[in-house]
Amino acid sequence: MSKGKFGYYDPENPMKDRITDIGPPHYWQMFPPIIRRNYGKWLYHEILEPGVLMHVSETGEKVYTVRVGQPRLVTAENIREICDIADKYCDGYVRWTTRNAVEFMVDSEEKMKALKEDLESRKHVGGSYKFPVGGTGASITGIVHTQGWFHCHTPATDASGMVKAVHDVLFDYFKNMNLPAKLRVSMACCLNMCGAVHCSDIALLGYHRKPPMIDDEVLDKVCEIPLVVAACPLGAIRPVKVELEDGTKVNSVRVNEQRCMFCGNCYTMCMATPLADKEGDGVSILAGGKISNRISHPKFSKVVVPILPNEPPRWPSVCKTVVQIVEAYAKDARKYERLGDWAERIGWERFFEKTGLPFTWHILDDYRLAYDTYRTTTQFKFTEHAWAVSKAAGGI
């Protein structure tokens, strides 16, 4: 009988005391001691300055959080440096936010000031911040994005490169809180949208405009045709027999271009159906979405720029357009008004006028959430039924 990490193993009774689903560690283990002591006891929090928050407990204890922006794709060296900082100031505790920011938490104002000074003193060789402090309150938070050319086989554009370029031109809005409200920018490199950009204030979307190309000779040798056909969610692919130039007949497929939505699922199944195209691929920009229930209902983003060219490595057209939108919003919106709320208040026609974006009928969008039928938001809806019930109960 041998003893392992979780107890003794009995070969005569292998299922005894066996743990089959260990799962991730319990989140309580990851809390700093001050968070554990005050769990569920927080009275309020304040943003002391851009990137610095203070939470106050009913016990009188305070925790100071310093938030720094970080790229989504990082090196082992970068992670080690973050861990070194956490060891030095935070007893080894550190956390990542859903928008790729890193938060260091300390229990005194003196530690917070020393930590912030240290973070802002760390620079790359070129002089840029390694750990820029900001992204809180009425600012632009970190831009979340998908894989792009770095790690995905179906993107219409790059993610990391474009996000770096866009964040560079918006960096002042990250370091300060000069916007009317928070601004979420997201980026997905194709319509499969693993970055969930459909509900962002500003969304950048890589967009294919041409159906996949078919390499008949290669396809017959390396691909399972039934899988290629079945992979299409719209039934746009059918099997065919094709005669090559040398007279050889091979099995292949053909695409119904009217049905194709350029998702790249077929390429996932078969490398002989490539989708990427230098001239056909581009970037769409959407605006006005949000997940928050604050002030108004959640909103889907709307297309405001149908297509912009791929221009690596700095994507000047995309950067210029995003800056136009952000500056118009910053200048004209009311305090606490998200970008979509601003656009709906002034009207989408004036949104295009103020941002300087061209408008065509192709951008018209009459899709709405079925808010008369579905409970899609926490916003209260006073229906006729609720009115009748309240009246019968004497409440009106």
C-alpha cells in the first residue's frame, strides 16, 4: 500500500477515498488576510486617483488596490516580475481582472504610495511603462481581445497588434478619468467572436468578405469530406467530383456563396479551404453596446463603420476612426452617460454627424431585444398586468 498526495492507495480497493474531481483551488485560499477578515463587511469604496481604489470595512480596516494595465499575452519573465512585486509589497497576493489588468492590494496608504511609485518607475527599454497605473472610474479600461494571427487559424485581422496600436492612441484616457463614464473597448479578429465584442462601447471586429478558396488536389488527400460538409452551420458546402488539369478525378467540395457567412468552420476541419484574403479581409467598427443595467437596459453594439482596410503594423485608419468616436463622445456626452446612452439621447443620425463618420443605409439596424416579452434586464417594467394587480390591492 503506497501513500500518495491524497492518502493511501489500496490496490485491492482502488476506488477507496479516491477524489475524482479535484477542480481549481477554493477562492478563499487566494484572498489576502485583510480580505478574509472583512469578507461581507465592506461599507463603501472610493477611487482616490486613477488606478487607485480604497475599500473601507465596518471594522475600520482599509484595503488599497493599485490597478495596472497589462497585455493579454504575456511572457514568463513578465509573470515573474509581477510575482516579485507581489512578494515585496503584498505578501505574495495578486489578482487579475477580467480585462487583463493586474491588481495589487495592500493594507496601508504608505505601502500603496511606495507600491505605486515602484510600478511607475519600471520601464521598457524604449521608455514605455511596464505597469501603467490607471483604468478605473470614468476611463478606458484594458482592451480585451481574441487570438489574432498569433494563435488562431481563422482571423481576418490581428488582435494583439491592433489592440496595442489602438491603446497607444487612447493611452491618456487610460491614465486619467476625464470621460463622462467608463468606456469599454473590445476586439475580435473574426465573426466567431470568442472575445464577445457584441456588447461593448466600441468594438473592433475582423471581417472576412470572401468565401473560402478550395484546393481540390490537396483536399482529396488530407481532408475527410463528410466532416467538411457537416462543419458548415448554414449548409453551404456540398460534395462534388472534380476533374483536375491532368484528367484525374478527385473528390472535393463546393461552396454556395449566397449562404456562406465566412465563419471559417470548414477551414477548421480542412486546411484546403483557406479563408484569409489580403484584399477581402478588413475591420468593422461597432459602437453603443453595454452589459450594464445602470440608467438604461443592456444594449448590443451597432455597426457604425462597415469596413476598414487591414494596415499592419499600426492600423492607422482604425486608430483614427476610434479616436474620432472617443473624442466626440468625451466632448458631448453628459456625466455618467455611456456611449450608447449618449447616441440614443442625441439620435444615431446626430451620432454620425458629431463623429464625422459616413452613413449609408447598409448600417440601418432595426433589431431589438424582445423587452415586451422577455425579462432581459433588471430594470423594472410596469406592465398592464402589474398595474391591475396593484390597483386591485389598493396600491393605486
